[in-house]
Amino acid sequence: MANQHDPYANGGPDEVFVAPPTSPSDDDFDFTEPPGWPKVVGIFSILFASLGLVCGGVGLVWMFVGPGMMQSAAGNMEGGMPPSLTTRNTTLLAITMISTIWAVLLLVSGILTIQRKPVARLSHLVWAAGAIVLTVVSIKMQLDMQAEMAQWMKDNPSAEFTMNAKQGGGAGNLIGLVLGIVLGLSWPTFCFIWFGLIKTKPEQMTGGIESPAA
């Protein structure tokens, strides 16, 4: 005891003793950073949903006002226009309305993904299944409408509409069809693969961190 060093033995009354630094424990570094992919996927879903809402809204407006405008144009065009352009297609109107509503589901799914809610996986899978069905039905209807127009032009070769269409060629319809297929199937297919085969567990979205209770 006589040889034990007293850290305060030689210090004055104003001297401050500083304890030696301690090595950090493992608990100080026990932090798992959550995965970053939910933010990226969620943002893309919100962007595609916004595009779907805009296109769906414009399409609905056109289906209500377009046939009347086309009827007026057909009255000033020799030979008229195909009936598919001057009449309202109720089936196509219903598909467009459902597609617009379906875009709302994608918007909600994107927000839930950014919030790392496990239910976002199921909502994306449900949306993807419906989106693929709606895209296939829409493409089938577009092909049928193009076939009807082609038959009408064949039956009315001297109509002004037919002659203008022949001068313009059919590249525009083909490009529009290809774009419709790519835009309509690309993100749903990705969501099916991503949420159905790759990210199938809640901890892959949350990083094992439980979200705080609301």
C-alpha cells in the first residue's frame, strides 16, 4: 500500500484529474444501415404511377370529347372517317378508367416501399398482375381497332382519310404499339421478378430494423 501511486498526491487543489481513455465497446458500433433499394424502387413506382395518372386522365378526357370532334372533322372530309374514330368505345373507356385507378395502387405501393412497409411487396405483386392483364387487353383492343380501320380503308379506297393514311404510312401505329408494349409490361415484369423472386422477406426491405409503431 505504501508504494501505490496516488494521482492526486502531487496535485494542487486546482488540478483536474483526467481518467485514461477507454476502448470503445462493440455496442458502440452495433448499427445496421437499412438497404437503399426501397427508396430507388419506390421512386420509380411513383414516377410510373404519375405517368399513368396523367396519361389515363388525358385519355379519359379525349374519350368524352374526341368522338364529337372527330364527327365534326369527318363532316368536312370527303368520304368520312372510320366509325372507330367517330364513336365512343365503351369497352375501351372502361379499360382506361380501370387503368387510371390501378395507377393509384402503384402510387400507394411506391410510397409504402419508401416507408419500408413489408405490405408494399404484396401490393406491388397485385398491381403487377393487374397491370399485365390490362396491358394485354388494351393491346388486343388496339389491334382490333387497327384491323377495323384497315378494313374500312380497303372498302373506301377513294376516301380522303384513306389517301392521307396511305401517304403517311403505318409506321406511326407500329411505333405506338411497340411503345405501349414496352411501357405497359416493363415495370410490372420487373416488380414480379424483384418482389416475387428476389426480395421475398420483410427483413430484406427493412434491414432487420423494426419500424416504429404509429
